[in-house]
Amino acid sequence: MIRANVVGGSGYTGGELLRLLLSHPDVAIQGTSSESLAGKPVGRAHPNLRGVTELKFRPLADLEPADIAFVCLPHGTASVRWDELLGLAPQLIDLSADFRLRDAAVYEKYYKREHPRPPLLEQFVYGLAELHRDSIRSAKWVACGGCNATASILGLYPLARAGLMDTHAPIVEVKAGSSEAGRQASVTSHHPERSGSVRAFAPTGHRHTAEIAQALGNGTPMPVHLSVTSVEMVRGAVATSHVFPSRAVSERDVWGIYREAFRNEPFMRLVKESRGAYRYPDPKLLAGTNFCDVGFDLDVDNGRLVVISAIDNLMKGAAGQAVQCMNLMNGLDETTGLSFPGLHPS
């Protein structure tokens, strides 16, 4: 059994990880930390886990070394407390933004502070298996992608690999659920779990812009225009991307590009129907799953390709992505513990 620690287990992402790991056939949770809830059962923060486990939160200093540690601390914390975290496990998966970017100057530009441990940035693998599967298999440290970035990248990377975005930067509009703002926002706001009003509209300069540019570029960041809007849902992120192909393409060409890219991807699904209620990706159908659904429509008259990609932001955009990486890092089938197909109707 893989012994796992969940650091910062009281937040939404920590709760999703606990839920997934409790039913994972190859994992035993050794401990989970929360300074504010130390000594309290995990069901205090995550009511869905009441009666499922007897785990209690501990202070970070009381966690015993394990085989792997999932770090779910607030942005800017893991890099500062790195020496403490390093003793928790030889394998670390960080779910914050601290190690996603390879360039410390880009980090400072988007996060408005100097990175405290710049030499570490090159040692982390970006945790999207669809882009970096082989590197993740041999990695000891992985940085999971941000949810808005994940939804956008997974919809666009087949087009980037096909050389269709060499001329014009894509325009990406992400609509995200209230859970993206995190549990602390829920504590201090009026029922954000029933509202999408927690997170502010970000018309320009969203931090995930740098992740998307880094992931889609071939060694050099690819320009991208990103806006993020909060909408009235709890879970989910859907990216609508406007791509202006560098050469003329037919619908058949686009089908071929995506089918080839997703052929062996267990969590990527191409969703494009000519009729019915679910013709394009719908984030409600992905709640609790590790799938990313991608659809498209071709505007031939205006030379525009519209790509729609949807995920559960707490799963494929966070905890599910992390478990998928853990599976790869430990020689397991990457789908292990991630087989939940979602609910319908939702």
C-alpha cells in the first residue's frame, strides 16, 4: 500500500483528495493536516465523509513521514515551508500555484511577489498527463495545473501540436463555479456553495494565463488572451476558446486532429452531436469525475474555430489530476480510483 499524507486537508481540494484516497485500492491515508481544525474529525470540514472514516486532522508538525504527500496549502505557502514539506515524503504533489511556472520572472509578474525558491521551479513536472505522461512517471515532484488552465489547455493542445495556432493568439473565456474560490471564501460569504458570486470577474491578467502560454508553447510561451467569469454553479469550469487557424481546415480535419490526440487518453472525450440536449460539453455532467469533455464548431465564413472544453474544477482541475499523477508515479494504471462516471440527471 502507498502511504499518503494530505497536507492542508480541510479545504475543498483536500476534501476531494480524502474522498478519492479513502476508496483507492492501493492507498492508505497516513495523516491529514489542518492547523485550525487539529484534533477534529475530517467530517467537521467535509460532511460527506461523516461515518466514512475515523481520520482526524493533525497539525502539520505531527504528520509522520509517508511515501507521498499531497500539498493543498494556500498559494505562496508551500514554497516558503518547503523544508518542512520535504521531510514528509520522497514524492510530493503540490496543488497550489507555487511550482507550476518554470520562469521565476513570469511568476513574479503574475503573482506580484518574488518566488522564494527559484531553483526548484525547473525540478517540478507540470501535472497534466496528457502532455507530460512520461515525465510524470519518473518524477518525484509534480505541480498540478490550475483549474482554468487545465480546462483551456486540454481543449487546445491538439490544435497547438497540429500547428494551427502559430499566427493568431487564441481568445479563451472560462466560466467557473464558486468552489474555485476555495473553502475559506465559503466560510466568510453568504452560502457560496449555492451561489457563483464569490469570485470576481477577471477580464485580463488572470494568473492562469501564464500556465496556458507555457503549456501550449513549444519551449517558448504561446500568446493567449484569457478572461475568467464566475457563474451560478458550484463545481465546474468550461472554457470557450476562439481559435483562428493559421491555415484553412475543414470539419473533417478538426475531427481527425482531436481523434488522433484523444485516441489513447482515458479521460479525454470528444463531445459533438448534431442533435439532442447534450450536443456539446456540459460541466454539470462531469461533477465528481476526472473526465475532460471537448467539443468544437467551425465558423467557416469567418475563419474561426470555437472549442468548448469542460471539467470538474475540483477533480480534473485539482484532486483527480493529482491522483492520476500519483498512479503514474507509482507504476499503477493511471485510472485507478478515478472510475466514477458522473451522475445524470444532475
